Amino acid sequence: MVREALGIGADAVVFIDDDEIARPDWLHRLVEHWRASGADLVTGPSHRLLPDDAPAWARHSDLFDPTGRRPTGERMSKAYTNNLLVSRQALQALPEPFDDAFRYTGSSDLHFSIRARRAGHTIEWCEEAVVDEHVDASRLTWHWYVRRAYRSGAGDAVARRMIGGWSAVPGVVARAVLRAGHGAVLAPLALLRPDLRPLAVRRLASGVGTIAGLSGHRYEEYRRPAGR
């Protein structure tokens, strides 16, 4: 898709996930900020909309919390394709912007945005460019929640290791320790405060996933069983 867009002379490519719903002024806001700021990548919030009968723990989770509440123009260190505009220059500067190695694991967008930033391309936030996502009930289980946190940590580690090689290892290990350590510290408090349980579980699972990703494990969340 990216190759075809560049082939017809597109100045930028805009991405949105298939389960996101763009607000009426979403595209206008992205493009307006891109033109005014000169940023190479522009991203914005994805508001997760929970069903009325969502469990209480899900409402306390930062995973299901809106990703907004940042000032427009804030420089970002990474971005995701659920809500993203990328300039032609940034896409052309990086060979194979979205690496097929992440086909079944996810995190190709993280891998791309980190490479883009390291190559000198700027990523900016646009708080007004909003998309919404209705969270499916199948995701409101602890089983899914732990797996997603684990996969996210593993994908982050794999992406950074692919970019930085052995030099990235100390930083990835530090991230794993901080994540798992944060979760471990929160765990005793979470026994008394249910609102802290989602964060404690997520940090622990992400930390374990980060170490697993560093060791080469790839959690293929998007691989479908044979015959489907």
C-alpha cells in the first residue's frame, strides 16, 4: 500500500486501524498540523470506548484509557499506525519501512517510528486528531490483558534489538527491570487497592515479555491456526 501511494506521487500516507472510527475532522486535523509544523510524522489520541458492562478493573487500566491528554506539538519518541500521518520523505528515507519480520507479532509500526526518529525525522502529537475504538468484550479478560502486555514488551525488545544490535541490550534490560520492578512494587499495594491491579499486572507481564523478546522469543499473536 505504501509503495502504491508513493508511486502515484502522494505527499504523505495516513494510517488508521480497521477497528478505529475516525472523527469527522480527524484527517483535516492531522494534515493541518503536518503542514503547519513541518513534522515528518503526526500522531494523535485513540479513545477506547468500553461497553457499559465492562468490569471495574478494565476501567482502571491505562491500556483501556484514552491515549490523549498531551499538548499539541509535543515531540514524541515513537508512534503507532492506529492514528498516524507519515510524510513521503520519511517513508522514502527508510528502506522497507514496515518490516515483514513483524507480520505475526505486531510492532512493525514501533520499529518504523523508532528508526524514523533515529534518522532525524520528527514525530509530533496532535491532540485534536482523534479516533475512537469500541473495545470488544473478548478483550475484557485477564487472559487477553496479560497476553497483550507480554506481547507489547516482547515486540518492543525485538524492535530495539533489530535497530541497535548488541548496543541496544543494556537499554532493553533496563526497560525490563523498570517495568517488572514497578509491577513488583505495586503488587502488595494492589492487594489492598483493586484500582492498582491492572497496572501492576501489566507492568509485570510487559517486563517478562521484554526479557523474552530480548532472548529471541516472538509471540505471534496474529498468526492464524492452519485451516482458518
